Amino acid sequence: MSAARTITTAVSALIGALSLGSAAAAQDAAPPSLDVTLKPHTTDQAVDYVHVQLKVQAPVAKPGEAFLKLPMVFASVETARYRATDIKVTDQAGPVALIQKDDPVDPSNFMYFRRWEVTRPTVGDVTVSYRAPARAYRPKLGSGPPFDLRPEAGGLNGAGVSFLALPDKSTPYSIHLKWDLAAMPSGSHGAWSLGEGEVRTVGPVDLLAHSYYMAGPISSYPSPGGGPFGIYWLGEPPFDAQAVAVWTQKAHTAIAGFFGEPDKPYRVFFRKNPYPGAGGAGLVNSFMSGFSDTPAPTADSMRGHLAHEIVHNWTGSLSGPNGIVSWYGEGMAEYYDPVLTWRAGLITTDEFLADVNQRAQSYYGNAMNTAPASEIAAKFWSDTRVRKLPYDRGSFYLSTVDAEIRAKSGGQRKLDDLTFAMLDRQKRGLSYDTDAWLELVTAELGPKAKFEFDEMMAGELIVPPSNAFGPCFKRETVSYRNFELGFDSASLTSNPRQVQGLVAGSAAEKAGVRDGDEITTAVVLDAIQGDAKAELTIDLKRDGKPLAITYLPRGKTVEGYRWARVASVPDAACAI
Ligand SMILES: [Zn+2]
């Protein structure tokens, strides 16, 4: 689910800014109150809109200044886009008419705002109300982040950023969120990224915008909630959601405990897309995983995906250009997801080894595996092989560093010590970037640390030492067939989506794919890349007729590595 990971990175800067806002809020004696009531409305047992009411304490809004704001688009998802007349504003003197103004369109389609101004000064407290339509927004590229407000299984879910027009201020409020679920089935309840049911907190309005909402006949774990951790879903997912939830809570406990913050709140939401294509994203203290029936996720795939996301809470992206620094955030999440769940006994030694070898297959069987970091950002969206590099390469680099530190210190120190030092720097507001990492790793390993880092960034193939994954595994040489889509992968995200650059002699060509074929459904390649036996089925349209073509997307045979179990060492001595 790489789309999920991508968006997580994209919004991480916003979330970082938010925590600072909260800290500043603590020093403010009495921030103004902002009461938010969400009242879903149903027609034929499906939510068709949510009545949103805000009570803003004495905002002193004036003509010529923005009073409310809502993005027109956020990370490519179109929002509710209210017109000025859709929003009712009243104060002590009666109704207040609004006018709307749009910021310049963001050509990258990431984010730009619509803002509303009052047409006369407001007097005293102000009530704002509007209807947020609940409807699934279908992403143009097949996959997208799960931000749109939509109905599902008698309830609703979405991110505030897609439907909450909020005061256009960055200063903190005393926020009070309430649900009015009178129109929902009995037993319904509401959950927000920051808590279940009625929630009071202090912070900027971005807490309301950059967070998830779910209400209706929700299933949840643990139930009853109230603790720092919760998982929520509506309807019947195609995987065993209860089992995934039980495992994920244990993983959260293990990972949060490792990073020294066992009580840090975290909530996970599942929802099913009414179209093929998945996409998840992290927002404040939370993650929403959007899945589809085609292909349906398995409990195993959900587990690894969620553990990766949980690790991100403590191994945020370094400051620096996208692509250049992504080896750290994604490499750390990929490194610690299996290591910490294995140490906690949540995956078996065999499952840990399978994870290492899936990464080895993905990395060594990747024809782009020597692309330098400087090329990652430009090709991130159009070439899944490049998109996977920060994950695979970053993780193998960190495994190499770990093995070298353990060897040099006689087992006294390991990667964990550097990870904690980086986290400490981030918490103390010190520089949290490539230079900070190089300083720490050079202190452990000497000047060769910088040399090895530069090699990784330049695209030199990384081969972790034989014992990099502990005494129970040893490195072997193996042949891989390179992952090869067989045509230009930019075809998958171009508009129109048409096969271009078909490779003569490729498996795709032999199976019957032709230049100019229209690609009609989402094509998800990341998992296939790490599985040598996985066939790819691609839905096409040619001369107006649909056709599905299946082939093994593999090309040239190359030499690579995998790890094998050392039978003489018992399981109990394995963990690193
Ligand atoms: Zn990630």
C-alpha cells in the first residue's frame, strides 16, 4: 500500500507543526471556546449529509478578513467546496451574510483554500452551520488517501479536512466535540482521532481538520474503549478485522513501549472503498486504511502495513528534500516493523525471515536498484521500482549499520542507540536531518560511516553482512529474475491511461499487451515486486472491447542475495 505511505510523508510536516501548536496552547490561560456538533442525517438508512454546527466564542470577525476556511482540494481529494450561501452564520444581531474567495489554484493539486468573509462585523458569540454532503470521492488515479466524507454500512467516515469549514486562525481554541446521533441506528456511537464520544481538548483548528471521524453502528476494539488505543470499522471487512485489531493493539503496545511512550494515543480506522484501489494515510494520532475487495487485503498484509504505520509515530521523516531524506522515515519503519514485532513474539522467526527475503527479492530483483537518491523524487509517482527504493534500500542500509555497530562494540551497542538519540533530538527541537544522523553514526563507526552513507545515496548496491539479521540467519547467493512490467510504468498514472513503451520480447508483449491499450483498473505493483511467483492481471480495453491479460512480470536473471536459517542455533538465541 505504497500510496498510503506516500501521503503519510506528505502530511507529516503539517502534523509536526500541529504538535508545536498544542505545546504553545498550554501556556495560553484561556483560549476561546469552539464547540463542534456533528449530527448525521439519513435517508433510506444511509447517511446523506452531516449537519455541522460550530459555536465560536466572540470571534470579532470583520469584513475584508477571512473568517472561515476549507481546502478546495487536499492531497488530490476534492472537498465539500461550500458556496457562501451554503453556510449560515448568526450572531447576537441576527444573520450574517458571507462572501467567498478562493486562493490561487495549486497546480500540483495538493492543497489550496476557499475562504469566507463576513459582510458586517460580528457581535459576540457566533454560530456557524452547514450541511456536509456524504459521498465517496472517486480518485482519478485509482488510489488516493481516505479523506472524503462518505456513507458506509449505515454510518459515515472521513477526515475533517474534506468537510469542516473552520475558523481561519492558527491560535488555539478550547475545543469541545459532540455527536448528535439521534438519526442513527440504536447503539451507534462516534469516534474521532482524539477520542470516542464527547471529547474536550485544546489546540488549533487543524486538530479538527487533520483527523478522522467515524460514526454509526461501529465495531471497535478494545470495547469499551477509553484507553489510548482503539480500532474502528463499519460493516464486515473481507479480512478478520477483530483478529487484526487484537494483534495491532499488541504491536502498538510493543512499539510504543520500545520508544518509551506506552500511553501515546493512537487510533486506527478501516473503511472499504466502493471501487478497486486502496489508500491509507496518517493524520493526528491516527491512521485510516482504505481497502477494496479487489484485491482484498489479508489479515497478514494488514498487520505488516499497520505496524509500519505505528513505527512512523517515532521515526518521522528527516527535514530535507523529499526523496533525498525518505530513506530514513521509510527505512526505519521497514526496519523496525518486523524487528519489534518479532522481539515481542508477535511474528515467528520464520515470518521474520520471510519478511527479510521478500525485501531481498524486491531490492535485488529491481532493475532500478542503483538509481541515486537524487532521482527518487522525480520518478516517485510514475515508477513503482523507484518508489520502493527508500523502503528496501533504507532498511538494508540500517541493518548494515546495526551489524557494524554490534560488531565494533562487541555487542554493547546497536542501531537502537542511534534511533533513540535521533528521537531525543527531535523531541528537544534540535536539528533532525542528514547531518545529525551522520554525526551520530560517525561517532559509532568512524569516518567509514560517511563513506558508506554517501555510497547508499549514490545508488551503490547494499549487501548487509551475513549475520546482519542475527546469529540464526546466514547470507546466500541466489538468482532473481528482475521485476519487469514490460512497458513504461508512467502509463499507469498518465492521462489517459494507455500502454506506452511496450518492451519487445517482454512477458507483457508475449502475453498480448499492445501499445495504445487503455488501462481500465488500478494496477498495484508494490507487493508483486517482492514475490517472484506473483502474476499480474491487467484490465485493458482495445477497440472498445474489454480484455484481461495475465502474465509473470519478470525479465532478466540477475545475481542477488537471500538469507537462510542456521539450523544449529535455537530460536531462543535468534533475536537481534
Ligand atoms: Zn511509511
